[in-house]
Amino acid sequence: MRTFKIFVVSLLALVIVTDCFAQQPTEPNQFRDDLIQFIKSNDEGLKILALQMIIVNPDQVRSSGIAYDIYAIFRTHPNDGVRQLALNAIYRMNYVWLLQKLTDDYYSETNPLIRRQIAAILKKYPVLVAMR
């Protein structure tokens, strides 16, 4: 039930923020800087919001260097829903070196839902599995 509440609040925040960004043209650098600040913050709501915005706009943060922070969220966050958001953001950012790390994570992952999500990502990139 708690995961559902987090999902509903996150979805509502995403709709509100997306509407705000659609109405006000912002500078891409400011948008990227805000997302970086949100990912690195201690506020869980801001992290979730930033992950959702990265999933929607992966090109905005591609060269920002926050891929390690997103990967750290995926590996260490206690909430599986947030870990799935981080995994989806990793997939959407399309960093090959980060996707390669998922092959190792597949074998060490204990949550079957996240493990299936990793398998689905690796299925889209069969060359990554062959490189293992």
C-alpha cells in the first residue's frame, strides 16, 4: 500500500511539473542543473521527481555526469519502486558502460521483479550479454 501511495504522489508531481515546464520555457542548462540537484538531495520526493523527469527527457542529462548517482540509487535504495525508476532512467539514458554493469547486477539481484526488468533491458541489447 505504501508503494502505491508513493506511486500516486509521484505521478501527481510529474503531471504538475510537466505542466509547469510546458508553460514556461526554461533554459536547458537550468533544467539539467535542477535535475542534478534533485537527484543529489536527501528529499525522497525530489529524487523520485527527478528520476521521472529523466525518464521523460533523457537527453537533458546525458552529459551531466549524474549516471553514477542514478546507479547508486538503483543499487542502494530500500524502496523497490524507486529502484525500478532508477533502472528505467538508466535504460533511457542509454549509457552502454552502465548497461553493461547490469549484466553483473542481474546475477546478484535478489528481487525477482527487478531481476525480470534487468532481463528485459538486456534482451533489448543482446550484444551486452555476449560481451560478458
